[in-house]
Amino acid sequence: MSGELRVLGACPLDCPDTCSWVVTVENGAAVKLRGNPDQPYTRGALCVKVNRYLEQTGAEDRILYPLRRTGPKGSGQFERITWEEALDEISVRLRGIVAEHGGQAIWPYLGTGTLGYLQGCEGVAGRRFWNVLGASKHWLNICSAAGNSGLWRTNGTPAGMDPENFALSKLILLWGTNTLTSGHHLWKFIQDARANGAHVVAIDPIRTRTADQADEHLAIRPGTDAALALGLLNVVLAENAQDEEFLAEHTEGWAEFREEILRHPVGKVAEITGIPAEAVHRLGMRLAHTRPTALRATHGLQRHAGGGTALRTIAAIPGVTGDWRHPGGGIAFSTSGHVHLDIDTRDDLLDKPVRTLVMTKLASQLDESVKCLWVYAANPVGSSPDSGAIRRRLMREDLFTVVMEHFPTDTVDYADIVLPATMQTEHHDLHAGYGHLYLMWNEQAVEPPGECLSTTETFRRLAAHMGMTEPSLYDSDLELAEQLLASGHPSLDGITLDRLRKEGWVRMNYPRPFTPFAEGFPTRSGRLRFPPAGKAYVPSHTAAAAGRGPYPLTLVTPASHLFLNTTFGNNPELRRRAKEPTVLVNPADAAARGLEDGRRVRVFNDGGEFLADVEISDRVAAGVVASPKGRWPKLSPGGANPNAVVAERDGDMGMGPAFHDNLVEISPV
């Protein structure tokens, strides 16, 4: 290949924005990456992390060849082998496991390292292969399971507002979301709204960079969001500002829910949430008298024991105020429910029903019944709860572990076989953002380095090596993409693969402005379902429920501005800019423990510990501490990150994990 080419693609990472990008290729090499200025939502801007993506693809520690373990598990000692040797060993081990223990002894552990419908967690990657083997199913619950479940119970779908409609809003509640770090393209639409007089409120336990830019910040006590929602609605009722017509025509359970609201007056809610009563009342008054109001809630909000209920209750707000009538009104959590691709995982290939294993329960479910763990697009040692227990489970000599990866993560250190995976510029993929209404096509821009293979190609080759005859196992990437687009849903009319490959992105067929529930909801009754009495507020943890003993501080682990989950956790420049791991501590809590700014401390509970440097700050309230997620444990002081102290516990809905119901103590090292 010679000359210069512009190749259209999309960011694959776990972010709502799914940016459209353009790769400049010269003489077969990717030499420049920039945002696509023609894409209406992301408008040419990439984040501080993805701006270094090409640098990451050429990093010195990139895994380029298949590897076999030579040292003890956890040592990270490997030798290079050929693909033929790797496929031989894998085939023999998988056949033996199926013959002796059955296919369910295999756990395909797929994460959100890429959100592609071909190569990643959203779609078809490997699922047909695992069904032919009869492997256990994998419940990917780590991100949004509780929130999705809560919104489904209220609205019949997790889908909601078109985020572009925030430009039309007059009151914007950024609830448990740090927009300028996680999904920053929404901010442009918020700025458009502010130019037209909108008031922006950040509701967050941490005074984030987004809270700094908002008109108002309410420092809510972690896990008390549902109570605040009820308190705000209490003011709406006191003002007689509920939309009686919308309530009568489009909701059910109002009389019972109204009584629950009345049981949460402002004073009581102030005590529960830690927000001053006057601030709760002031925001309630704004909510009562401002149309349209838009609520933005994202994943951190629902990582509590009551996370599903919190989203369920917050989603009730626009049902009471009637904001769904108005462009610019409603709630935006995820737009994924508006995506109607034909995701056929071919369960018909299973000989019999199989069990489901839960992503965030790796520490407890990786027991003797699991003989093969196959990890792809995931780094559970760095990202999952109770990482110390996970390490102990991975040490089992009878466990055959295969990891498909780009870099030598902490999880790779425990692998028996490591397979080199392509990165986004090196394969085809189909994407849909969960923060907008566009489909994206990622065209392969360059050939993979070394012997890296895409996820789809790896499974095609392994199926052939094992002599599998099911024709669908060998569908090409383009054939798979055509199948995904062939759902027949009206939102995809006219959106063909040829068009996507030519244009790079296409908005799905939704009107502008899009008011999805102005005339009803996708529930059985066609109505919004209010939470039943007594279930509208589930309090967060107690020390006993957390299973960690009498620890006085609540630890939250927000997203880092410089890492995305553990992606980029090995990037030298981003690590330099992030400096050492920190833990935010309120001045009162620091004084009570004799902590000094900048000094290293031990953050611990009965489950484990990690080390960090104290940052004394009023950005967190007394009783709350915060340490960003995303660090690789082995690149952190003490070899651990905050997941060492996170208990493996389910929230109230969808088996969503309770990352932020986490009680700890801090002491100087």
C-alpha cells in the first residue's frame, strides 16, 4: 500500500459517546488519528485518553505472538509459540474438558474492553463457538445491570431521551455522572442549553470537574439517591405542580406512589442524604416549575445495594412532572434500548440448556466445577470485586486459563496460553453508542502487527482446528455485519453495510426532536409503572450488610480522567500525568487520623488493602473517601488497586455489583 488514505472508524471503548474517527494511513502505516468533524454528536473531538490510541497500538509491551506459560501461575513468565502450537494445545485441552466434565466446565469470560458487535461484548464474538461446545453462559453484569433493570421496571426499557435534546432543556440534573470525564460530548449540548438560560445541577458525592462547571452542586451521601428523588417530588406535590393529565393517561400506580412521596418530606430527606434541607427545597421548587427538565444518570449511580431502585425511582420523576411530553425532557441513562440490531447468538446450537455464571462473581464461582476460563476483552484481576480472592482462584493448577489480550495485564500473568488480539485500527467492527442514536462502522485501516488476530478470526481458526462443521462458525466479518443489520426494524430502514462503510456513521431512523414516550411506554399496559409503596427507597449498606466489619468510611471509586476502566493503565504518558494513586479525604477525617497531605496511606478492611497518597480536600464530605478506578494492580504501590477492598455482593436488581457500598478505614503507612 502506498500514498495516503483516510479510513473511517469508531472508538471501541466503554464510553457512551462511541466517537467517530478518521485514521490517516501512509504507506500501510497509521500515522494520524483524529475525531471525525462530520459526525454531529462527537463533532471531531476525542478524549485525552483516545488521543493516544495510535501510540498505544505501537507500544513496546504489545503482545504480538502466542505465548505459553513457563513459570508459576501469576509470575507472568512465558515463551513464544506458534499459532499452530497454541491451537493444538487449546484443542486438546478443550476436548478433554468437554469429554470428562461436560461443556459447562468452560467459562467464556467476556468483558467491555471493546463494545463492538463483532469483536466485543455487544454482539456475536465467540458465542456460536461456545454454544457448539455447550459452554456455560456468561452474565455481563459489571456495568449497567442494576440500572437497566430499574429503568425497565419503570419505563419498560432502559432507553430514554436522545441526549442531543439536552440542548432544549431548561433544567438539567447531572445525577451521579461526571460528564466532562465520562462522555464529555454531551457537554456541548448542555452548553447550548445554558446559552438559552438552562440551570445545571450536579448531584454527586464528589465535587468533580463537572460539578465545578455546574451552576450548583449537591453533595449527596452515597447510596441515598432514591430518597432525594422522593424528596424533590414531595416539593412538586406541595406546589401542586404534578402533571395530572399525563399521570392519568400514561402512568399506573400513582395513588400508591404518591403516598410514598408524602412519607419523604424535605427534612427527613435532608437527614438521609446529607444535603441541607434548603438546598433540597430549592431544587424541588426548580423541578416543580421548570419545563422541560432533563435528567442524566449513568453507571456509577447504580453501583449500590439499592442501585436498581434508585434508577427506578429517579425515572419516575418525569412521569410525575410530565416532562416526557416535551422535547428536552425525560431521563437519559443509555440509548442501547433504541438499537434494534439482530443479535442472534444461536442458542439453537446448544444440545441442552446450560448454567449462567456471573461476571462479578468470579471470586466465588470460579470453583472446581470450572476447568477452563477463557478471558477476552476483560481484565478481571484489575476490574472485578474481591481481587485477592480472584488471584487465589486463578492459581489452581487444574484450571486451564486462556487470555486474549493486547498487553501483559495482571490477568495475563495467570494465563496458561496467551493469544495476541488486534486493536481497533486492525479489524472491522460495527458499533452503536449508548449515549447517542448513531450506528458506526469501523473499517480496518492497517494490517495487524506480528501475529495478532481479531476475535472473530481466532474463533474461526479454532473451530476449523477442532474440526467443527457448523457453517455459521465460519461467517466472515462482513457477513456477520449484514446479519446484524437485517432485523427489519423501522429504525434501520435504509441503513445498509455498504452505506455504513462509505459514510462511517448513520443516525438511526428516529425523528428530531425525539420524544420517545410522549404517547406511551413500551410496557404491557403502555403506561409508566411507578414503584410500589415501600420499595421506592432501599437504603444503602450497613456495616453488617457490607460484610466487612465496623469500618467508618465509605469508599467510592469514580472513573479516572486518564484511564478507561483498566484500558490505558499501562500507557507511560497517561500514568505520568495521573501520578501516584490518590485517595481524597475530607479535612475532618484526615485530622482525626493524623493524615498528612501527600503522604502514603493504607486503605483497608477485612477483605484486603491498597496503598495511595492522601489528598486532603473538601471535594468529599466527612465520612466519604474517593479513589479513582483503572489502575493496573501490578503497576500500583503494594500491587493492589481499590478492588482489593470491594466485597463481592449483588445489588437489588439484575445482580448488579455494589462497588460503592464499600466500608474502609485509613491509616498512615
